[in-house]
Amino acid sequence: MTQTVLLGDVARIKGGKRLPKGEALQGVPNSHPYLRIVDMGQKYVARTSLQYVPDDVFPKISKYITNTDDILLSIVGTIGMVSIVDKNLDNASLTENCVKLICDRNKIDPEFLYYFLSSSTGQAEIQAGRVGSTQPKLPLYNIAKIKLPGLNLDQQRAIVGVLGSIDEKIELNRKMNETLEEMGQALFRHYFIDNPEVLKWDTVKIAELVSIKGGGTPSTKEADFWSGDIAWTSPRDLTGKNDAHILSTDKTITEKGLAKISSGLLPEGTLLLSSRAPIGYVAIAGLPLAINQGYIAFLAGAYLSNHFMYFWLKHNMEQIKNAANGSTFMEISKSAFRNINITKPSKKSLQEFETEVASLFDAMRNNQEQIQTLTTLRDTLLPRLISGKVKVN
């Protein structure tokens, strides 16, 4: 059996910092990124959704910054998200909902620590240290007690080499999908923004052109409703991800649970928009699924295709957020969404756009499925490599 060491013996653990009361982040890029849980979920912290600390606020939290190769771990609410800080985010500020793990390079390789904490074994160690139910947390003293495999540095680096090669292919597929999405956005602008014909099109309520539904959550007190074979999604499934499709969900429900959701089982191809906490995640269902109340679902077959709506939602997100309200958290209701104005495109433009963009979505899905397969392979290999069942030369 592999010997173990405690995380607190091989890495220092330091928390982040909440913004001072009354201060807010800004979307305009500057030199002070503020790393949040929403920016995590991939090997390296994502830079696509970054928010920034205003210059006059940064000195108040400047002691709570990250350094290259720090490992970030989310510890409040969504516990267990793990990412590495790359050189581009050196000296970024860190939310109070995360800690940074500063590795002792003489004892542990940062990438090895990332891979272990991201694995099913590492996640089990992390979740075992949770406390609280209403707002679960992972205390620092429990982080220090996380058990790691006691491998020497050569063994750790050999494992990182194998897993890193898989991650390189995963990253290549991600970059291909980013390029494909940029091509789709360019087509959207060509047909529906820069097109001179737009000036001749009428403005209508979006309710006339789409068919939308909401969702629900079966009682979590009823075991008969959960852990079935029906996919059930909440916006948490999209946290930290920029994928065009949702191919799997963290939770599943039974037929009895599905009966408690008025929108029922939604077909593959349904477009999902997270409508609260936060507003703005967009993805196409890659499998039949049920949704919770945090989504607005767009059914296929309406005047506006879901491929069109995918890009329209992203292009008009500020308008959507401006139509939201709420005291505890902002939410865009279905009725408020239906009242948003939209320029009604011609059928000809929609058909031409659909002909060109459909193949891009097919390619993105294929790449994403490869990523899912490679991720499963990587996660299956890790415990076998650690245990010695699979040897690395």
C-alpha cells in the first residue's frame, strides 16, 4: 500500500480576501484580476470571464495575491474546484471563497498536487473535510489533513508526464472549439448585425419567435426522486466551463422525480440559459435532460433556431441582465425575458446562417466528446499510476 503524507506537511495554505464593503468588481480589464470560483474548473484558471479590482481598491487587498504555480482550491459553497495559476495571472487577487496552496518544491510537484486533488480520490478527501449544511465550508485545518500519496519527486514527475500529454490533447481540442466558436460569432455578426438588410427588419417581442420553459427541483428529502437514470441539471453543471454543449450532469433523477417537474424531460438540442445565480451561462443539451428552476430552456423548432439563439444570447447578455431583478440575487424571469425586444431576421438569412453554422456545432460537439473521453482516461489512469498498477518508465 502506498504511504501517505498530509497536505499541510508539503504545502502552505493561505486564504483569499473579500472586497471591502461597498466596493465592486469591474469588467474592464486592468492589471488587477480578481480570481473567483467561476474562473476555475479547468487545469489553469480561465481568463475568459475575469473581473478586475479597481486601481484604488487594490492596495486594500494587495496582501492576498496569487503567484505562478499556486494551486487554487474552492472552500465555500461549491467546494472542491481546483486550478493552477499560470504566469499570466501572477499577482492576481484571490476571493475569500478559495485558498491557495503553495507547494514545497522539495517535497511535491505542483502539477502532481493538482492532478491528485482533481481526481476522484482527491475529491473524496476534500469532501470528507466539509463542515456545515446550509452553507458548507472547508476549514483550513481540514485542508491540512488531506492525505496525499507519499511518492518521491521522480515518481510524481513521471506521472505528471503521462497525464500532461493527455492534457495537451485536451487543451488542443479546447482551443479548436474556441476557434470554431469565434467563427460562429463572425457568421452571426455577418448575417444579423453588419447585414444592411437588418434596417428593413421589424422589431418584435422575443416571445413571438421562441418557445421557452422553466424547470424545478424535486424534493431532496425524497430519496425515491434521486439517483435514477434521468439527467438533471442545475447551473452548477456549467460553472467554470465554456463548452457549447452539456454532455453530462452531476445529478440524476428517477421517473418519480421527473413527474415533479412541469417541463418534464427536455430533448437533446434544447438550449439552456442560466437565469439566476448567476445569469449568463449558455449551453445546448447534448442529451435528454430535466432542468432546475435556475434555467430558461429554449425548445427547438421555433422561428429562431437554437444555434441562432446561442449567439444572440451571448451578444445581448447585458440587455438580458438589465431586465433582471431581485433582492437576494438577480434573476431574469420567463415573463421578463419574453418582453425583451428583438429584431426579427428574415427567413432567408436564418436559413443561410443555419446551413453554415450547423457544421461548426457538430465539430464542437465532436471535440467536446473527445475531451470527455480523454478526461475519463486521465482520471482512470491516475489512481493506477499512484498505486503502481500501471508503471511509468
